[in-house]
Amino acid sequence: MIDERSVERAAERFRLPEGSFERLVLRRDRKRRNRRIGTIVLALAVAAAAIGGVVEAIRRAEPSPRPANLPSTPEAWSRLRPDPLPDGVDSLLAAGPGLVAYGGEYGEAVVWTSSDGLAWSRVPDDLGPGQIIDVAIGGPGLVAVGWGNEGQSPPGVVWSSADGFSWTRLPDDPVFEDALPLAVSSGGPGLVAVGYGAWFSSDGVTWERASLPRPPAYLTDVTEGEGLLVAVGGGLRDPDRRAPRPATGVATIWTSIDGMSWTSVPIDGDVFPPGSRVNHVTGGPEGFVAIGSLGYQRPAVWVSADGEQWRLVSRGQKALAWPLTLNSVTAGDGGYVAAGTGLGASRFLCPSGNENCAYDEAVVLTSVDGKTWVRVPSAPVFRVGDQRGPERNEGAAMLTVAPWGSRYVSLGTYDNEQAVWIAGPAGSEGP
């Protein structure tokens, strides 16, 4: 799942808008008969060793089972100060050695790995100029998409890894010419990517353009659930121009069964009123949940059982009241978790001197069904405790959230430094 800040960085260069493998189980059900011929026994042993090596390589990249419970209390969360994770790394997923974080640093695409969320190591491979915006499990193990340097043509770039430790930047592919992939997911023939366009691949290396509906759109996220792919984003002004501009506040939803051909979902103006922005989507136990906004810090949540019929469920919910920004949403077997930032209870005198202001704090919301949401109560784990004044306190924000085995993990910022939050089931004392 991409982070808003990554989209904004890409937008500055390309005029873009603001911003599993299923657990592989090899079961060898064949019974080995007693054979007296030693050569056959030896051949079977060699084959078993080869298969075991392949399985081990895939195992290092495969996702963990999704959490069964929701982390709905502050006590379930622990905050870590990751060392040394730079602020250009703003997204992560559970894969490889445990966690894989990615983004850009000083104009270079970077990947960092960690087994515990606290100690991080930068992948030594030269990934070239640009930024990694999204990573998915698939192809050789992991596949990343993003953009190259400003003068590069084509701008879209793909990276791949077998285990999360070693990465390769694939050669520039004309299929991404004048089009930037911003999100990637397993699905279709293997993998799909969306952005200003849509693509599919069986191996994560060779990509083809998908058949798209009219008018063109700009898509910021894609997910798979129950055999259906759903992509969300916005519309475009002057879509036939070489460098079309985003149409602010125009919601777009596409669906696909195979990832090779997409269909546009009719947009109901009552469900997606003018000014709606749909930024992220996830599939879960009760269907699809999309998040976005209806204006500045006015969060919006939509739900759909089939990807076609959508409902706006955030209106009137106290947990989703203004001011609040939702940055990420994910799902486990027990329901849905959304993360973002909102104004906390700690107040100080605004610089203007005539009113009270508040620090931003990290926000977590949970939902069993995607329709009714509960905000995890404010607590020190979510806010900066040292009240040093508005010029020196940068607040806290969760930028992305993802399942990690039986837990959830979030990457964000805390007092202008990177932070990682880890949560177990409700009632547990952290990870």
C-alpha cells in the first residue's frame, strides 16, 4: 500500500495528483514404494533437495497469516524508535526476513529490512535513482514499482527480489512509457500494477498493458479479494493530452476479474459526492473497504461486498469525525484496521496568541465489518509526550499499517523522526 507522501513526491515530477503468495504449502502425498534400484532412490533424493531449496527461497518472501484479532486498546500497541531508518522510507510490508520498508533517500531508491521492527539494515544493492512506491509479494518473491529520475524516459521502474535481501532493478520497459505505476498487487495472471494506466505480468519481470475503460483515470491503489481486483483513484482533466492533469475530487473505481481487462464502476454522486478522494482500498472478511476524504481532514470510508455497489459509511460516526486524516487501511481475519493522524487532546496557545491549538497524534481505528468504526483511545503511545511548544513539537502520524503474522505493524513519524508501532491482539502488552 502506498503512502500519500510518496504520491506527492511523484506528482512534483510527473504532474500527478496529491496525493500471496498465498502461504505456499508443498505436500508430498506420494508414497515412496520400496524399490531396490538404487539409482531411482538417488534420483528421488536429489529431486527432493531441489524442491526444498525452491520452497525455502519462496518461504523467505511469503506473507504471514493474517491476524485473527483486532488491536483495539492502547495497551495492545508499542512504539519503537527504529535505528537507523531515514524519513524517506515511509512504507512497509511483512515479507523477507520479517519486515521490508522502502522509499527513497537523497534521490535514490532504497530498501531496508528488519526482523523485529527495531534494528534495520539497508539493502546494499544499487537500486538506481528514483523512489520505490509500492511492493507486493509475487513473481520471483517480491516485486516493487515506482519511478526513476526526473529526466528518465520511461519514468516507470520495476524492481524484483527473491528474498527481500537482494534486489535487482529491471531494465527500462517501454510498456511504462509516459505512464507511472503507483501500486502493485498479486492477482490476475500473477501480478497487476496501476497508476496512470494498468498493467499485468505473470512473473513480475515481463509486463503488458491492460485493456482500459474510458475515460482514462489515475489510480492510487489496487487490491484483490475473492477473485476480484479493485482499483481506486481519481479522474483526469484533458485525458487525451500527453501529460494530463488530475481532476481533483473526481472518484474513480475500476474492477477486473483477470487483471488484463478493466471495467469502470458507475459513480453514484450521493455515495461519492463532489470533492471525494478515494486513496486506498483493501479486501477483508466482509468485502472491500476504501478510505479517502470528502475535503480537508474530513475522512471518508466506503464499503462494498462485490466491488460494484458501494456505500458511504463514515458520515455521522464519532470515530470518523473531523479533523482526521486516514493514510492507510488493511485487513486481518478479525476485521479491518485504519491508521492516520488527527488532533490530540494536548493543547497550547497558537502562534497567533488568540486561540488554542493541538498537536497531531497517531490515530488507529478498528472495525469488525468495515461499516462501524471504533477509534483506539488516545494514549501516550500515540502522541509526543514532551510538550515543548508548537515550534519544537512535530506531533505523530501513522503513514501505513499492515498485518504481520498475528500482529499489526505501522510505520510513521514521531516528533519528526521515523517510528514503528507494533500491536498484538486486544489486551496484550505489545508484540
